[in-house]
Amino acid sequence: MSARRPSRLRSAIVVGLTACALAAVPATTSVADPPPTTPGGPWGGTNLNGIHSYEELWSTLRQVDASAKGSFDLAAAPLQSNTGRDIPVVTIGDGPTDVMFIANQHGDEFVVSEGMLSLIRTLANGSAASQEIRDALTVTIVPRVNVDGFDADVVDTAGRTTPWRQNFDTRCTAAPCDPFYQVGRGYDINRYHSYSASAYDHPYIAGADTLNPVPEAIAMRLLWDERQPALVVDYHHQGTYVDDDGRMITGSIMWPNADAEAARLGLGDAWTQDVEDSQRAVAVMLNSVENKGYANITRYPSTTTPGIARNAYALLGSASVLFELRGDIGQKSAGYIAKTAETTGYALLSSVADGSWLSTDLAPVENLPERGEPVEAPEHQHG
């Protein structure tokens, strides 16, 4: 397969900000009984059982490195986190086409990091299928971008401890702060990916600068600059939603949609192609779990904010996918969520390796239902 290399770098002037539409469950939600769901055991709150700590994550990756088949490299990201911790980066394979997976940009969205660990183990095994992927691709996986927000020994100015969404940075203790900043805690990493010529550019300040305040976002962009991936996939968590049939939604997926910014930058047909390639990647992922009873996937109702990874890397020239899997769940359900991340990721890599992703039928995307209504845990429901 001939790799399609991103080559567009544009200086960006952002004229306005799109409000960050985070999944919020209204306090007035009224549901008599929790809906039936697959996977079962949907409620559990912040359950860290079975989730690797920062130290355990590094230790496990070193163990995989020691027994890995084929090309495998474990290294730290180009920049450390705000508290000075190394962010683990795994590179598997040495093929001509680069693909990049990142996960856990938000510290309290941690089950997907376990899915990436499982995917790393599978890609490093001795199977013929994994060897074919390693021969065709160079796969970069960052299983936990926000190492601070997950379990750093830090406290925000309100006295709260991790895990939390943001990376840790209390330079702003009173409003107004920069956009997408929680006062006294820190920045939302996934709003600060530069899509201009410099990784250090602040996405929400007009003109070229080096004022980006988020080292984790800069580090991911520096990796992108080095690897020039044909495809970027960003794994997250969302809240709990239910479809029209009363079935729990286990994940929502989306492609780039910063159409106005792409038009302002004059990307034209190149942007259209990036979006279509992204949708074909989505179709591959949907097909891989179509008959899995534990997966019920919908379209994510995402914003058009250009500094989000899904949009920023598409504006730079990569196909790009956001996959939001259900969070705040019990340990049994968490296993299914991690399995969904691994299954979709491996299927996509196999399809990119043999080139079939770019000819995948778009029917699964065209028929993808919108995300359903939010539902709360029984103890939080109001009747």
C-alpha cells in the first residue's frame, strides 16, 4: 500500500470559539427503572479496580517490551507532564504507513487506557496477523496521555484530588482564565492541539505564537510531526445514554467536522477527502463490533472546536476518528469497554495494513443512529 502522507501545515487564526458541549446529565432526569443493558452491571461510579496506576502502567509496558515479537519500542513522549512525569509512548512495527492511537486525554476517562494495553499486547504477539500489521505499519500508541489527571499526587485549589478531567495547572486561580480551563485546577488537554505550523502555537490566540500552555497536547503534536500518520484515533469516555429500544449505548463515534475552519484555511477538496477517509475508518470499526452483543455504537454529537485532536489532526492532513466509550461503570462492564477499544483498534489496523479501509463501504456511517437520551444511576434518579 502506498501511504498517503499529510503535508498541509497552515497558520491558523481562530475567529471564534465553539462552546464545549460536554455530556451533562440534567438533574431533572426521571427514569423509573434503569434500562436493560448489554454489558450488564452498568453502575459503579469511579471504579479504579483493575486500572493500572502510573507506575504499574510503565512496569507492564516494560514487561511487554521484554517479550515482544518484532519491532517494539517503549519511550517517553517528547515533553513531560505538568508535574514532570514521563508519558509512555509505544511504537510497534516498522512498516511504511504510520498510524497513531492516543487515549485517556482526560484523566477520569481511564478504562480506554486498559483497552490500549490489551491492543499493545496483541500487536506484540507472535501471530501471523500481528506480524502482517507490523510489516505494513508503524503504529504509535499513547495509552494514557493525561498521566497527571489520572493519579498524580496533587490537589486543586478546592481541595479535590485526582482522577479528574483536566491536566494539573493552577496558574489561574481566579477568572478570567484561558479558554477550556477549570479555575484552580488546569486545562482540558483535548482543546489545545495546535493545527498551525508550530506545535507550540496557542489555538485560540490569533497569529503565530509559542504560547500553548498544555505540554501534553504539545507532546502529541510533536509526535504527529515526527510520525506524519495517515490516521489518528482518539479514545475517550462519555456518560451513560440509552437508545430508543431501551438498550444501553456503550459508545459513540465521530469523524472531523471543523468545516468552517477548513474553509477559512482554504483546504477545499483535501479536507473533503480527509473527512471521507475518516468515515471509512469509522465504518471499519463499526463493522468489527456489529455482531458483538457487548457493543451498541451511535454517532457522537460533537462540537466543531478546531483544537480538539479529532479536528486538529484532520486540518493538518490525517484521517481522524474520535471514539467515546461509556465510563463511570462497574468492573464487569469496564472489561467489555476495554474489549471494544481493543477490537475496533485491531480491526482498523488490519484494514489499514492491507489497504482495504479506503474502499470500505460507508453504509455503516450513513446508517449510524444519533446518540440517545442520558440516563442516571438509580440512586441519582428523580421520580
